[in-house]
Amino acid sequence: MHSIQFLLVILCIKTVFAQQKPYSTWMADSMIAIGITPTRYYTQATFYRGVEFVYNKTQDSKYSSFLTSQIDAVLTSNGSFVDWDYASHQLDNIRVGETLLFLYGATGNIKYKNAADFLRDQINQQKRTVSGGFWHKDPNYPNQMWLDGLFMAEPFYAQYTSIFEPDNATAWDDIVHQFDLIEFHCPNQQTGLLYHGYDESFVAVWANNVTGASPHVWDRAVGWYFMALVDVLDWLPQSHPGHSRLLSYFTKLAVALKRNWDSQGGWWLVMEAPYPGMAGNYIESSGTAMFIYGFLKGIREGYLDKSSYYQTATRAYDAIVGKFVGRNETTGMLTWEGTVNVGSLSGNASYEVSYFS
């Protein structure tokens, strides 16, 4: 999947002061000053989530006003999306749902609830594999589940269920089932990490003939998944039998990520042997930021032992701030580099990578 404004992913991780100003507000202000085209697409929607966290920390109304203006630009007065493609169902479109729930909670404006209701209905309409997993994108990727999709849909699905349908056992079971399918089909035994996705129909040229899994471990896909787990645990009732299962998936992945951490301070773009250290591979900033987010949130929520993971997370944080965060000396705005532009399971199994900065 294409790169996003990861600048705010890292902002949600840790407050670090530079020239008496937290990196979080500094980076948010930089991106807002550059200008973010209003859209409901997952790239900006992930950025919006970061701005929401900055608002929650600062209570500065300029951040909530920014979110309101961005979302109002893509909604009608009654909460319909102005540019919705009804012929396509893709999990990427669900990512903006958390921002809708934030704005509804902050303002009480029913149009945000209407838009969130619409996205919840889109989840019901999403095509599924025979085993009940959401297709990542219809019609482009039939019978394929990608790790990316768990972050695009499940945190909103869980938050919506918690707020409006807390006794909907079918929904809770469905959310957990999506993770169960990924854990069944995508584990990489060598690393303890997960392959990017799988094709349950075994039609894709890259599909393993036993599991259907894709052939490589891509850091950002694992990052999406790591964040999805820790965010869904915010909402999934502890009394649900799937809670302990998701927690075990999260802690198991944390162990594997720590083991695969590189002494340079981050994680490689392609994570399984023999690729780390090979020419063309590199320490990639977006996936590394996602892993740090998962580690530090996991510690804060009590899912991970601080003595085991805090040093890894903070060393990685310091490394990527030193290597990938820059400052425009003319404008004073921050920049962010070292992010892969795209990683996809589309195409004919030939690969290329590119930087985004």
C-alpha cells in the first residue's frame, strides 16, 4: 500500500521536546502549514488520527477545527460522502471512520454519526472469503486478506461496536475472526513475523500452495497489523474469549519484533533472511515508527513489560528522529524521510521499491 503522512504516526508515540516545543505539535503544525488536501482516503485519514491524538494531548482547538474542516469538505450536510464509489468495496475506505466518531463525540453533530453508520454498513457489505475474511479490495483483490486491512477496518469496527452495539456478540466474534485468519495463514516461522497477506483461492501468482500466503515479510504491513492489534484491544471486552487470543498475538509479535530489531536502530523494509543487510534493502522509517507506537502503547496499557521493551522502543525512536526527521531552516517546518512509497500484492510478482520523503 502507498505511503502516507507518517509524520503523525510517530507523533503519537512519545513526547520529545526540541527547542521547547514537542515534536508532536511541531510536526502537526508543519503538515497543516504545507496543506493537506481534504479527502476520506486512508492516507490522510491516518494523518487525521494523529492530529486527533495531538488535540487530545493539547486541547488546542486549532487541531479539532482542522479535522472538522477536512471532514466537512468530503461530506454533505446530512453526512453522505460526496465522492463515494458504490461499485467498489475496499477496506481502505473504512479508515476515516475513527475520525468521524471523534467528531461526533466532540460536536454531537448527527451528520458524523450518519457517515459512521454508513461505513459500518459498508463493513456488512464487504465481500468475504469462504472462511469469512474480508476481501482487501473488491473487485481488485478477490479472496485476498492483507495485514494492512486489519488496521484499515478493525479499529473502527471495534470502536463503533463498543459505543453503539456493545452487546453485539456477532460483531465482536467477527472482529476477532479476522485476526485469527491472518494468524492461521500468514506466519513466517523463520522470524516469528507475518507475511504481507494471503489468497484463500490460491489464484494469485505469489500464493503459497499450502497456506496461500505471499512470499515476503514487509515491514509496513507488519506495522499496520501490530497497531491494529493494540488499538482493537482498547475496545474489545476483556470478558470476550477473543481478548486473550488477540493479546497473545500482540505479545508474540512484540517478541519477534524485538528479536528482529537491527542495531542501527530500526527495522528493515524486507524483514526475513537473507534480505536484511542486502543491497537495495534499508532501514525503513514508516514501519519502524509503527513498531515503536505499538511497543510504547503496549507498555502504557500494561500489555508489555516495560523492562523488556522500553529500551528497544526508545532507542529506535531516538535513531529515527536522528536519521529521518529534518528541519527546513527557511520555514522552520519539520520533514520526514526514509519511507517506502508503495508495497503491494498486486501485479505479476515482480517487485520494485521507491523512497518517499
